[in-house]
Amino acid sequence: MPRKRPSVFIGSSSERFRQITEAASGFDNASKQMHTLIKLLSQSRKVELDIISSQFGAFIDPAKLSQMKVDLENLDLVLSENSNERS
């Protein structure tokens, strides 16, 4: 005789709602942590690009240095937009 598989829908509506609310809250917390980590990595990369271009710019191919400066400007723009959104 085949065994019945447990249903994820067993329980009251309020219990299911609580579980969904907890899952949504966990996702929201993970999303906020991920945003913070990405922001920190972006800020670190911005500093890194700034240091490299200012101290070693004379040794870097002009096209690559130009791309680094564009990347630096883009990071600056995104970071300032994000700080304005969070304020």
C-alpha cells in the first residue's frame, strides 16, 4: 500500500500565513544584507580604482586607464544614487 506524502498545506490558515510571513521576513533580511555587502564591495572597488589610477596611471595602457576612470565614475554615480534612495 503506497504511503501518503505529507502535505505542506496541513494546518490552519493562520499557521500557513505565519510561515509565509516568516519566509518573507527572512528574504527581506537576506536582501538587506546582500545590498549592504554589495555596497561595501563597490566602495572598496572605487577606492582601489582610484589608488591604482592615481599611483600607476603612467604605466597603464591609456585605453585601459580610460576604462578604469569610466568605471570609477559609474561606481561613484551608483553609490551616490543608492545613498540618496536610502536617506
